[in-house]
Amino acid sequence: MGQSQTIQIVPDTLTNQAYGSETVVEQFQCNYGLNEEYRYHLSKGHLKIAGIDADQNVRIVELAHHPFFIATLFLPQLTSTPQLPHPLIKAYLKTIAARLALS
């Protein structure tokens, strides 16, 4: 099942709220990543770095001012089950439920 990587979660992010932790281990099926030449420019806009690996490579980003936009380079669904949903999937579903309750 690919490789496991430890990811440092940036405090005060939606991702941090979802995990309730600042360090997680996730399964990766690829070795793609963010082109480091664009990291500075992307992080100066609304895209926010939310998680990095041990080599300081970006692994999770969020879109600021969006109710729930979290993009990962790992696949949360690989370790999610109906009995124990992945923290990001659970947070996504809670966000949907809260927004539906408001409408």
C-alpha cells in the first residue's frame, strides 16, 4: 500500500482542527509533490500550507476563507471505514451537515 510518511500539521488550520494533532502518519500511493519554485507564490495568496513532511515538502494545503477546502497528496479514503472514518472525511461531513442545517 505505497509508503507511509509522517506529516507535521500546521497549528491553527482546518486540518489541525480535523486531526486534533500536530503530527500524523498517512499512506501515499505516489511521490508527486508541489513544485518548490511555486511554494512562495502560492502561499502568499489564499492557498495556505497546512502540512509538511520530514523533508519540508508540502503535503496538505487549504484554501483560506472557504468552509472546507483541504487538498492532500495522500488518499484519506484508503484508511477510512464506515466504523472509523478518516479525520478529514469526518470533518468534511460535519461541515456539510452544519451548512445544511443553516439552510
